[in-house]
Amino acid sequence: MKQRRYYATHSEVLALEQAARRAQAVELWRLLTLAGRELKLLAVRGATGRSETPGEPSAPVHRRQLNEPRKHDMRRSIIEELADSLPVEMRARYAGDIAAAARVEPLIDFGLAAWDFTVRVLAHAFEGAARGLRAAARSLDFVARRLAPAH
């Protein structure tokens, strides 16, 4: 027996697109807020030359380990935002797809955390190599000045 396939109506597609845009806008606003805070801290650090803002001690850095479960302290999942902004009948119809997307989301977070870790490790390695090259250049400059004839 052939199974009948259901296709979304035009209004349902428009509702999905609108919900996705709304969830994306909320997520973008949250990311921009976090980026603004980071830029403000970087500007304060650059202006003072210290790692803390004047009058307050530096906060301990809490980085999420790669094997830790995701904490929903600062933001909700974009999938949750999308599901909450859908009409009830569409939420029920697409519950399976939303659940599948929610299961994939931690894997994406894990991949992003692994990528961030890799980039940080490479950045520290390149920074160490640059320091070594600068030290070698200073020592070569010192030796060249000593060996140069004084006119």
C-alpha cells in the first residue's frame, strides 16, 4: 500500500519562514550582545594595559569542557526558539523534525567547541613561534652590532 505524503501548505511554509527569521533574529541579537561585551572588555584591557577593569578584579575564566553537557544559562537553543514561535498545530506536526534537530544541535556545539579549541592551540603555537623568531632577531641584531666596524 502506498503511503500518502503530506506537503506543507503555502501558509505553513510562510509561518515556518517567519518563525525561523524570528528565532534567527533573537539569536543574532544575543550573539551581538555577547560580542559587544567582549569588545568592551578588550578595549578596557588595551587602554589600561591590564587584564582587569579598573576597580574590579578579573573574573575567573570558565570555559566549557568538550565533554561537558551544554548549559542553557545564557541563551536558549535556536531550535527551542523556533519551536516556541511556531503555531501549535505546526509544532505538533513537525515535532519529530524539531526533536531530530534538537538531538543534532549538541553535536554541532561539540564540533564548534573542538574547532575553537583547535584554533586557540594553533594561535598559541604561532604566538610562541613569533616570540622565538623575535628573540632570535634581537640576538642576531646584537651580534651584528658588535661585529660591525665602528666608524
